Amino acid sequence: MPSPAHRRPRLWPAVTTIALVGATLASTGPPGQAADGWQPASSYTSTDQGDGTYSVPLLGSDVPDVSVERVPAAENDEGRDVYYMISTTMHLSPGAPIMKSYDLVNWEIVNHVFDRLGVGDSFSLRNGQNSYGQGQWASSLRYHAGKFYVAFNTNNLGGSYIYTTDDIEDGAWTRLPLGRAFHDPSLYFDERDGGTPYIFYGSGSTSAVKLDGDLTRVVAEYPNILRPADHPGSPFLGGLFEGAQVQYIDGHYYVVIITWPPGQGRQVVLFRSPHLLGRYATADGSNPYQARGALNSNGFAQGSLVPIARDGGRTDWHGMFFRDSFPVGRIPALIPATWQDGWPTFGDNGVVPVNGVFDKPIRLSPAQERLERQKSLVTSDDFANDAPHKAYMDEKWTIPSPPDVDESLLGVELVRNPGFESGAVSPWAGQFGAQLALDGADPAAGSAALKVGNRTVNGSGPNQSLDGVLQRGVTYAVSAKVKYSAGPANVRFNLVVDWGSGVQVMASGDVPAGRWTTVSGRYTVPSTADTAKVKFAVETPWGNPQPPSSSVEYLLDDVSVVGQPVTTEHPTEAEIAPNGSRLDMTWQWNHAPDNRHWSLTDRDGWLRLTTGKVVTGDYVYTKLSNRAELTWFEEARNTLSQRTFGPKGSAETKLDFAGMKNGDVAGLAMYNRGFSYVAVKRVDGRNTLGVVNRVQPFPVTFDQATAERFVPGTEVPLGDATVVHLKGDVEFDAPTGQGWTTFYYSLDGLAWHKLGDRVGPQTLDGSLAHFMGHRWGLFDYATRQAGGNVDFDHFLLSDTLTAEGKPLGTAALDAAIAHARTLNEHHYPADTWAAMRAALRKAEEARTTRAGTQNQVDAPERALSLELARLGVARFPVAVSASAQTRCTGPNVALTVEVTNHEAVPVDVSVETPYGTKSFHDVRPGRTRSHPFTTGERDVPAGSAAVTASATVDGEPRTVDLAAPYQARTCR
């Protein structure tokens, strides 16, 4: 059985205790009945049709690399199967979201595995480092022996990790580093071998390792368990061959793999074997795995098999696979399977149409289904700092000490014979076959240059040792002059170092044929670098197959590596310490935040972003071999983001920019590597509003200020205004595969003005430099001086666009308000009722205030409808409140129990105490009955009276058990 820490509380014992306190209001039955007109729509990320069907893909938002795990009803305290799902969020913080569902169709975020992946530079947008396109990838989620486990790989942050917890929704996660990288790791506990843990991993083939019992050490290796070569002629194998997920079903191990054969689409392949380790478990070493194409339809691919319990102990299996749907992202789909001879066929005879409709595999009560449909992966927010507290918000980190720096090695040339004026090639040496020679015919300066010839691969070039002279945490100015005569019109050259962790590009640049060109850049040596043995080299970027640049002969001169004065940022305790602000779990930061520079408490009901540093324009994509530059917007720290949703959506915010400094830029973005945003820029004390649009192709080098120049015709001087309302409407289906955003502004929230034409197109960047769907972002960055700030008052979502020209619709809001006003608070737990009343107050305020957009109407309606739906499943079986009190009657204690009927029908009540019992029959609606119990004692300890109330409500017999606590009493 699972440990108590992870078990979820059952509904009635938790809520009935709260009911004892009692409260006041009046009138009807449970919410959700269509009679009063309240019939809320599904959430923005639900494709539940409300009639027992759903469409695929699910969610309409970026939820890639999904792994789903079931916790059976027998192993939790909710009395039904619960499903959890995890996804990839790469560089976002907090990361690795845990999503929960009861029906596999509707999902909500209930936790994150981590707040930040590390305090180092690359996950914190610090010292020129970043984790775009890297970070946390392809998690697998497992439930084993009462504990939850998550395994994922990081491409740039120390390899793979396993996190574990007893409580998946509220508990803290323990981090276990594996010390090496596993591509798309799939953790699997083999219950037929005593729960032995394995990780399946790989791209191009699938290997496995066995872990020790602590899941911290590899104890056995099993390379190439699955490989395409073992199944010659199979048309569904080839390309990718990754994302393995393992399940044991009816005597066989099934491994789900995504493939991408040439000339075909992404698809699902299943492998099946009675032996988990394949050829390593057969007597003759033969391969027992059979392979079969399982799904090749519209690109639905990577994911996992999901069990669904049926009557009689039978289990059905569906597939949860995602589909590339950029620029929204990679969107999951629950696809039913028909099984025959131990193999599934997914969808309708292997066909899964986009927007295809299927029957829901799990049906809940009407009230529960209404609640599930209201749950969402995106949400509006009034920044009231009222989100639940989660353990990941208190994540602990040890801050490394700043490195000791030998200042005698700063400001001096570290390269020996940098200009090749010594009369010898030494200490330079050729690598990968390159031949080096002095050339005096065409030096860039001085008497000689270095001629680099006999190149056959891109790594062919000169190198020399920089052992013991580079220093951790120090930034180096790196440069070299390069010239070549024959070959491509332009060649990229990299200046690199290698200390045993692979080639690190320090500087790079494009060199045109026939002209001496300086390649230069700045590079900060990571705190984890082993600087005792370092090789410095000049290369052209690696490729497979080798590009034409691999054979270019060139001249090299004036190579330089010089350490700069130490201005390196170092992580601090204050940067990561909780700041008293709690954001909803739908929000994620673009990289780990600096908690000193954002707040929900500095100004009540507002999100404040403060610029902590000035953008530099020196950041590059460390993932990309061409070291393409980042924009200022991508360099900005503390950009707060949320998923977009398709096929269309709208986001609105209110921006107070009075605290900006000259050079600051702040606004609302729809972003990825390509982005569109509306922002206020302050230049020489003047504030101007405008739209920026950055689309492909993305140059390797560019001027950052030019890249974020306002689109002509969108600039609006703001004069003396200090507040502006901003709105972005995005269309993802006009045409499909592109994102087009139309921006609007208002000075009062009522009269709105369009800022030019719609801008775009935003599409998938083939370099996968970000490799996630476009997101909404709230941002603020400084180009001149740090310390300015802006405040965002709210973030309001809608699926209605201004361009649709629809009149403002308040029918749904009116229906929700009207329904809420009919409810009797005694039917519901106090905390759930209080949450609904808070949402009702905001909805009523919105309704009595003139609205300027549909966002201003939809946001409060969605919030209220969610809370009303929660009431629908939290309703007490019988609305009765009970209280008990002790008092002195002469020398002895008397105990009085009082019961009030809040139902519309008579109620039978029985009361049991240590001092006797009492029954009340047919307690009429609204009536209170009480009974004094004579204890006969001078000292009575604290205790509680047990109250049972029964009635026929809505034609159904119901019973509720309550506990009425009383205080200890001593009489003299």
C-alpha cells in the first residue's frame, strides 16, 4: 500500500467536518442544473464536447513528450482511478508540470517537479549563457510501490536526473543525478523481476541500463536492444527511432517508439516481446522482439500506452500520442485502440483525422464532468497572490562561492605566438590531419600568417594548449583574423575550447571569400569547467555529411584570448529565495527568475517586473553550431509566460509604465524564436507605443536594436499617459501552420484602437532553437540602466477576437451570476463556498462595470463557472449543520447538541454522545432542534458528538455523518 503522505483525502470526511461550523443563506439545490440557464462552455484547453465525446488533438496547447501514469482506485483515497501526466518544458521555470485527470480528456496542472533545474548560468540567463532548446526533455512518469518517479534528460545541465516523491500533488521532490545523459529516458520498474529499475533510451536505436536499488548508479548495460537493422524491409522503421515508453500487457512487454521513415510522416511503431531485455534474455542471443506499425495517420506519434480499468478486472489500453501543430506546439491526443491477436489498431482502422471525434473512455457523474470540463492549462489572472502554496516554491539550493581569480592572468594575451611572428609554427599543432605552415606572402599584419591546409573534416585546423591559464567565471575577449580564397562564398569559423566535456564555441563569425575578416566574441568559462587541461582550436562548424567548408584552406593571423576584469554575475541567496509571491501554476518564467526583481506584493493586485540588469546583445544560441545571436527580448530575464491555445485566442493586460527608465521596453508578446509584441519604449523621457515583428529567416548576426524596431505605421506617442491597456489577438488557422497577431491598445480599457495590420507569420523554426509552441509573455527589459519597473494589473483571456466584430456577450456571465445567487451555502464546504463567493464578487463587479472587450467579460465568467462547478461535486448529501457546547448546571457539566436542517425536505437526525443518544424525526426545513445531555460529572474532557442525518433529496435517499466538537469543561 502507498504511504499515507501521497494518498489523497476522500471527499466526505474532509468536507463534513467543515460543515459543522454552519453558515447562512437560503434556497435551492445543487449547481449545474440546466433549469436556471447556467450551462458553462468547456475550458479553452478542453475538447470535451459535453455529450460524451471529445475531439483530437486534446488541449489545443503545447504539451509534448507526454508520459501518463495511472494510480488505481485501490491505491489512493479518492475511490477511483486517477491519472497523472508529465510533459517537456525545456528552459521554462518552474518545469516538468504534473497534470491530473479523471477521464483522460480534461487535464489541470497540480504541481511542478522543480522550481529551477540549477542555479548555474545557463538556466538563469546569466553571463551570456542560456538553455533555449535544451533544459528538461522527454520525461517519463512512473508510480511504483507507493512512490512517484520522474526521469528526464538535460542536454546542457549535467545529463539525466530522477526525481521522486511520496506525494505527487503537494510533496517536495528529491533529486537524484545519474551523472550521464540518456536520450529520451524511459524509467521502467519490472514487476516480474521484483521491481528492478531500468532506463530505456536512445535515438536511432534503443538501449537500456539497469539501475541499483537507490536509482543513483548504473549496474548493467544492454546496448541496442531495439534497432531497425533487426527488422529489414519494414517500411515503418527509419528516422528518429526514439521516445521509448515501456508497458507490460498480458504476458508481453510493449515498447512504443516514434519513427519518421523517409518520405513518410511521423508515426508510432510498437515492439513486443516476452523478454524485456530482448536478445540479452534469450538462450541463443536471438532477437525476440516483434515489430509492427501501429499508427501512421496525420503525424500523431510519440507518447505512451494508457490503461483503463473495466468491469470484471479487464483492462483496455488507449494511446496518448502528440502531434506537431506549430506554432501552437506539440499537442497530445487520446486515441482509442482496437486489439486483435495482441496488437492494437489505433483510431478508426488506423485513421485518426485532425479534429476527429471519439467517445470518452471514462464517464463520470454529470456534476463531475461539468467540473472537469472547466479545468484548463491556461488561465486569466488578477495577480491577487492567492495561488496555492506548493513545495517546489521552497526548493533549496546551495549557492557556490565565487571562484578565486588570479588577476595576473587578466588583461594579458594568453595565446602563445598569436601573430606567428616567432619564425616557427610552434606551439600550434594541426588536428584531424590539418597541415600548418608559415605564410609570408599575405599576412593580415606583421611578417607572417599561418597557412592551414590538407583539411578533410571541419575539425581540421590549428590548436594549442591553454592548460591552467583559463579561469572559471572569467569572461574572455576572443578574436582571430581569417582569410580564404577558394570555396563557398561565406564560411563560418569557430574559435573553440575543449576541457574534456566536448567542444565549447567561444566566438564565431562568417568570413566572406577573399577578404581578411576578424572573428570575435566574448565567452565566460563555466564554473564547472576543468581548466587544468584545455585545448584551444580554430575550426569550421561540424556537420554530417561534411559540408563544403570542411576542405577550405585558409590563413590565420592575430589570434587572441584575453581575460577581462571580473564583472561576472554570481548567483545569490536572494536571487532564489521565495519572495512571498505565489503565481498560478499555469505561469512559467522564461528561464529561472531572479526573485529580487518580480513581485505580487509590492503593489496589491499587480505583478511588478523590475529590470535587474541591462541587456548586452552578447547572448547566442549555445545549442546551435552557428552560434546565432539572441535578440534583446530573448535575453531579458523575468519574462513571465503562459501557453497559447488554438485555433485562436486573445490576451489582454493593463500596463502601468510610470516607473520605467530611459531605454526600457515593456509589453505583451506572442513569442518563440520568432515573435510579435506590443510594447512601450521610453526614449529620452518620451513614451511611445508600437508593435515589433520578428520572423524568419533568422540571421546569425544582426543589430539587436534594428531587429526590435517598431513596425512602420504602428507607433503611437503616449504623451503624459502612464497607463495603457494592451490586447493581442492571435489566429493559428489563417492559414494553418502560421500565427498571425493583431494588437490593440486603449487608454481607458473601453475605447480600443488597432495598431496597424496583423503581423506574422510566426512558424516553426526548423533549427529547433526553442522547440516549443508560441507563448504569451509579459516582459520588461532595460537597454541603458537597471532599476526601472512596470506593473501589470491583470491578464485576461478570451477565444473571441476583436476582428470578428461580435457584440459583447454577457449571457454566460449573467447565467453564472444568477445561478450563484440561488445557492444555499449550507449545502457546501466552507472553503469551497468562500472561493465561489470571492469569484462571484469579482463577476458582479465586472457586470456592473462597463466592459470594453470580451476578455473583460469572459475572464470573470470562467473563474466563477469553475468555482460553481467545484460546488457541484462538493455538495453535502444532506445539508445539515450541527454544533455542541458544554456549560455548568450546578456542580455538573451539561452538554447540549443543536442541529439545523437546511434542506427543503424533512430530515431525520440521530445524535450519539458518551452521555446518551437522541433522535429527531422529521425535522422540518429551516428548523433547529437541540437536546441537553446530563453528564453527571464535574470534569468533562473535550470530545465530539456524532450526528447522522438522513433524508430523501431529489428523489434519492441520502445520509451524511457529521462530528460536532465540544470543549472540555470543569465545574465547581
